[in-house]
Amino acid sequence: MAVTWGVFQERKNNNVMRKIIAIGECALDVLFRNDCPWLSVPGASILNAAASLGKHGRDISFVGEAAADHVGDTVVDFLTRNNVGTHSIDRFTDGVTPVTLIFTDDHDCERHRVRYERYSTQSFGVVWPRIDADDVIVFGGLYALEERVHSRLFDIVKYAHERKAVIVYAPDMGVNPAVNLTHVKPAILENLEMADIVVTSDSDLRTIFGEGGGRKSYNRDISFYCFNHINIDFEDATVTFYNRKKAESAAIMCSNEVRKVWFAGAVAGVVDALFKDEILKEQVADMEPEMMKKIVEHAASWGSKAVESTDRLVP
């Protein structure tokens, strides 16, 4: 612990403060209730996690793509209002920012969705952010698996790994029958191998590995690639942190229609805990049970606050 505190003090004395880099998709969701549009919100869990962290004063920037159109302006303005740096967002001109139409019933439970997108022919031409030791990189979603994006996005993640940043990966696939798992699984495994902490839901695990949750899933599917695994089981109402030493859990309450919002809040909570408790790279590599408990409780708290907030975007 003395060594870790020494590293922290050295960074502080040299005015090198830790920061967060979020890498993900810029998109807009338009919600329909009984076929009538009633709300439009920036979509994607990583983007909303970034907004949550920025709103709470963390030094964070976002890496992604948004067309130079009105939808792109809306998403980028949302990040700016929540104190997220946007200098690493590529504003391409030969395409449109993705829009997803989500059709729900009277209880806001999703019935089906339709997505419209046209990305630039150039692949992920973003400006790389500065990355220092003990910074936190958080990335994920289907966007991180797209063939057009993955290789260049993964170059940033590999560079962050070499720079000894803490890497948090959230696959955030859910139950998605449109995903060709055979096609994207190699990219998923590459991402897992780079990660210091993986955050999943049970539906992610079922989609990727065929079964969800528990110590068995950690031992069989995750631990070979990443030692630290946080899984959110919405059916059993628990969020659990697994590593080689033990497991720490916290109870949660979340209704079906807001699970995506809760998940984004929980991812933000995991990242925020790394700053709140000054957990550095060397500690993440050998996480103590007390730290695990703090992180999982913080994740549960932020997930709950996300769905309680009036805009249901950020806690």
C-alpha cells in the first residue's frame, strides 16, 4: 500500500491527474409509446455512462464518431452539457448519425426496434487522446465489435494497456438475435483479454457463452481472459464481483423497462469507484475483498440513481 500511495503522491506532485477516456457509439434513440413518438434521448450505455461521470465532475473525454448533422449535434451537445470532452469525436460528413426507433407498450416495455445508420466510408478516423498510467479506459457495446471499427478502436485499447491504464470493458450485448456470434466472438475475446475489469449482465453472458451468471460462468468463461468480473443478474436482483479470491454481492432493485439505464449507471459507478477510493492499476491486478465490496456497492448505488433521476439518463 505504501508503494501505491507513493505512486499517487508522485502523480499529484507532478500535476498528472487521472482521467477517464470512454470509447463508444454516438447515437440517438427515439422512443414510441403505442406507435406515438414521445421522447428522444442519446443512446448507448458507454455514452450515457460518460455523461454520468462528467456530470459528477470527473475528468472525462469521449472517443467516437458522429456525423456533422443535426442528430450528431444533439448527441455531442448532450456530452458537452454534462462536462464530457468531445475533441476525440470524429464529425464525419459523408453519412448520418445513427438513430434507433424503439417501440414500447403502455408500460414502456420494448416491443421491437428499427435502426437507421450510414457511417463514413473511412473507418474510425478519430484523434487519439492522451493516455497516462492509471487513467481509466471504459469501452464496449456492439460498436466495439463492428468490423469497420474494431481494429482501430482496439489499437487505442492496446496502447492504453501498454501505458498501464486501467481498462474496463462492458460488452453490453444483451439478448440480440441479429448478432452473428461466430463473426464477432473473436473480437469479444480480444477485448476481454485486454480488460482489467469486465462488466456484464446475465443476458450478455447467455448471448456470448450460452449460459449466464455465477461463479461457474466466471471460472469457465471469463477468468482465463480477465481476473475481475462484475455481473449484474437482473432476475436474481444482485450485482456480484468475482475474482480468484472470492465474490462480493449487493442487492439491487430494477424493473425490466429500465435495465439499460440501470446498466449504464452501474458501469459509471464502477469507474467512479476507482477514483473515489484511489484504486490504481497495481491494486486492480490483485483486488482485495474490501475493495471489491466498495466497488460493487458503488455500482449498485449509481445504477439505482440512474433510474431514479428525472431524465433517466444520468444519476
